[in-house]
Amino acid sequence: MENNFSQYRGEYIKRGRLKKIEKYVESDIFIVTYGDGLANVNINDLVSFHKSHGKIATLTGVLPPSRFGNLSVDGNVIKEFVEKPQTSGQYVNGGFFVFNREIFDNLTCDDSCDLEMGVLDHLAEKGELMMYEHCKDWMCMDTIRDTEYLNKLWYSNKAFWKVWE
């Protein structure tokens, strides 16, 4: 028996899930997140960017932190230690989206409809997918280790995603 889940970033996500909310979305644009990542994305700026280009979809591109601490050494002497530094490499999908209602025309409710592997790449091919650059903090929470690290940041008042108060 085939299951209806796809593996994505270390977790299982039900396929066809976005189309199933269509009847509840009343606005012309709406925001979606996976819920397994934390960031200090300015939502107002993200939505403004989306409105400015007129395409169907915007995803937030992030530069993921390294999974390991970086060492700056002189011989065997550690001069600097930086835990999970920001990388200077490729952008990845940060999991924060803004969609026009037209996204629903590209989705089905069935289990073969996969947002990540199917819909987003199709929108990219059609020139309907834009990236909002988020060069600030972002981190996924895929593992117990991630959760423990993020909880440590929260309880030490260093939670980069806490942008309210």
C-alpha cells in the first residue's frame, strides 16, 4: 500500500494539502508557511514585494546557517568560535510564501499534487515564481538537536525570530 506523504526536509508532509484550504481563503493574496522554520522575515515587506511583481507566487529565499560551528585557528590555537554561522552559499526555500489565488488553478486535492516537486518548479518554468531575499536570520527545526538549540536561544533571550514587544 502506497502512502500519501512525501519526505521533505526530514519530515513527512501530506500531499495535496494546499488545495484543500481553497474554500477558506477569501482574499486575493494569502500567506503560507511550512511551520518548521523560524525567521525574522518582515512580513509587510514580503507582501509588498509580492504585490510589486504581479506573479502568482513568491517564496522566501534564505541562506541557511551552517550545521556546524566554524573555527578560526592559528596553528592549534582557536582564535574564534562561531556556532552555526550564516553561509554565503546558495539560497534555499525558507518556507515562507505569498500566493495569489491563481495558485489554486495549479493544484489538485489528490495525493499526487506536491507543492515542492511539481507546482513550484512548473511556476518557475512559466516565470511565475519570484524570490524574496531574506538575508537575515533563519533556521529550520527538523531535528531534536535543532529544537534544543532553538529552545536554548529562546530561554537565553537570544531568539532572533522574536520581533515583537
